[in-house]
Amino acid sequence: MVISIIPAFLLSSTFLYLVSAYSFTISTPRECQNLTVSVTGEDGEPPYRLLLLPFGPSPLPDNVEVRQIQDIPFGAGETVLSFPLRYPDRSQFVAVVSDAAGFGTGGTSVVTAVLPNDDGAGVCFDPSTNVSPLFAFSINPPNQIVQCTPTRLWWDNTTVQGIPSFLGVIPGGRSFVVPEGPITDVPSQGTGFSWTPSVRAGSTLVIVGGDDRGVGSGGSLVAIVSAGVRPNEDCLDDDSPSSTPGSPAGLPTSTGTA
């Protein structure tokens, strides 16, 4: 895939992400220290969930990848979630908060960098052991997502449990559930379906795969959506997802579409 590395925001306070219904903040992310995510506003519908998505290459020697995609539920009726961040210093992630109304309703963070720990905490991951998804998926045409042009998402059916599902995450923008079309088998392309991405060209798009084993069990792919040789905007409207800049707390800017 075409990988996009977005400049990290190294901030020393909390980060605030807003949509029309409710918002969330995250504390300063530090290697192996607790990350706290707080939902604010009264219009969210519990239970809440956090999707924590690794972004960009690993900073560890030999590019050892220790970060896992994490789908973490808040406690029943709770609006605050705290857990150890097992991501290394200088790595990056994107956070998405959802509620009972659907995926991504709380907004999507910009790409955020992890800072060194400052409390003497020991290493909370094995820097010599790679983690890997439980199954792999691919797209066709390979290595590209083209605005308003059919893309086939496919996988090896012998490696999945149940029927895979996919999420689209746009850092600093609006995230969504990828609509699933009729599932077919195609020679050399396994089992899958066709999807026409109504995502604006220039957007950074992360596609996250999952099956009955959970969100992220299929890993993720990153691409910059292109306009194509003959740009087609037939599938776009005012609600079409796109990348928009995020902002730190104190300078709130909408990161979603009402």
C-alpha cells in the first residue's frame, strides 16, 4: 500500500476531538504509562468503545512491530477509560471513539505520537518479537484506492472465522463502516466483495479488517485516496468522508461531519 506518515503532534496536555453529538479527550500518551480517554458531553449513548490503531512504521530496531490494534470497551455506564499504553516511544496511533449509535460517532483523532515515559516505568512489551494479524486481506486493484471507483476487498476464506467486516478510518476526519456487498469467489482473488469508496481524493484512509475474533484481527492497510486518471465524483456529496485537520485541546475544531 501507499503509506502516509503524517507529522506527529507532540503535545504536553490533553487532546480534544469533537463531533456534533459528543467529544472525547485523551491524556498525553507515554510509553508504558496509562492512557486515559474521557468522553465529554451529554449526547453520547453508552456503552462507549475505543479503537486504538497503530499508524506508520515501528521505531524499534529492525522495524519490529509490537503494536496491536486494540478495541477496548468502557465499563458499563462509564465515560472514562484508562489502560496501559503498550506502544513504544516515537510510534504513532489514531484513536476512534464510538457509542451505541454506531462506529466513529465520537470522532477520530489526528495521528498522534507516543512520548517517552517519565515515571521510570519498565518496558511493557517484548521489543524483539513481532505481532501479526490473525488473517490477511487485500484490495484490487492493488496498492490503490480510487475515489468513486469499485475496489474489491478480498481474503483467503480458510484463514477467517465467520464473515470479515471492515472499517474505514480517516485520521482527523470522519470514520465509517465499509458497506459490504454480495460476497463472491474470484480466481486469484479469493473470497470478497466490491466496494465503491465515496471518500474524497487526497484523504488518508486506513482500512481495518476483522472477523469473529474481533475488530483488527485482520490488521490494516493504509492508502492515500486518489482521483484517478479520469476523476469521477458521482458518488460524492456533502457528507462524503475526507481528511480534515485536528487540533489540540483549547483550540477545538470539528473532526467529524454533523
